[in-house]
Amino acid sequence: MRRQMKQVAFTMRLKPGFAEEYQRRHDEIWPALQSLLKESGITDYHIFLDDATNTLFAFQQTAGEGSSQDLGSNEVVKKWWAYMADIMETHPDHSPITKSLTKVFSLK
């Protein structure tokens, strides 16, 4: 039996002037974080930047029930959030401020 894939989309905000640094840090994503995401069932994870507004658009496809947004209690994720907090809009615990998006259309 094939598992139903779940799609998750959300936005985050980058602080002005940090697009290149954000790209660099993700080009060098920690292997432990990458493994955690995959082990959590995330099969695809894409982040796009709107340069005009510094809005990051994230899209994930997951085989599990959750998404990266549900991994905040993991120490690797907490360390990543702290590492990224200086270049993104975050909550006091360094988790990124996110806004969930509702899917309104799919072309299959």
C-alpha cells in the first residue's frame, strides 16, 4: 500500500541584505539536519526567495504526518534555528516566524 504524501507550504522572512548569506548557509546545510529531515519523512523541501520583499516561500512534501515545523524539540533543529536567527525574523526561542499557506490549486 502506497503512503499518501502530504504537502506543506509556508512563508518566512529574511532580514534585508542577507540573501547571499542565507544561500551560503543552506548550501552548507549540516548533514545531521539533512538526515533528520529525511528520517522524518520529508522527501522534498524547497525554499524560494522573493527579493523584493525578503519573503521566503517554503514547500515540503512529506510521507509522514508532520513537517519540519514539528521538529522544534530536536537539539539539531534548535541549534540550526540559533545559527539562522541573526539573518531571519524569529521568535524569542529562535524559531523562524512562519505563516502557513493554504493550497488553493493543483495541476496534475
